[in-house]
Amino acid sequence: MSTRSFRLLACAAALAACAAAHAAGPPPPPDSPLPAYDTLDADHDGIVTLPEITVHAPHLARRLAACDRNGDRTLTREEYARCGPAPVAHAPAH
């Protein structure tokens, strides 16, 4: 493959990635309502796991990980129902 062909291929790949990211739109604000519990249960086993969230709703991963009260990497319906807005990051004091 020539250098020119490689550069064109790399440019096309970068443009395709940008177009896909733009088409998805910006993530919702951190305090937006959460989707229904069942919509995050990708394998429909009745349990929402943090890996499912990371894959299917990456913009919610940090927010929902903070709701996992017992650290078992799953969210019960009760944990999910109590999950409020995303924690606010505070700037360090000077």
C-alpha cells in the first residue's frame, strides 16, 4: 500500500468515526432522568450489571456505579430507584 493510499484510508476512517460520534449526539446532562431499569438490562436476566451499563449507556456509567451501594457491580431495582443526580465534582480549595 502506498503512503498516499494509507493517508487517504486513515483520513476516511477518522471522518467516519467523527460522523458516528456526531450522529449519536451529545450525552444527556448529568441530572437528567434515568432510563427505565429494564432498558439497561441488555441480556434480559432481570439484573442490571455495571458492564451492561458501560456498554449500552456509557454516559451513565460513573453515575450508576456510585449507586452500587454494596459494591457487587450490579444494581438492584432498589439501588437504581434511589440513584439520584450525578455527584458534583468540587474544585480543590486554594
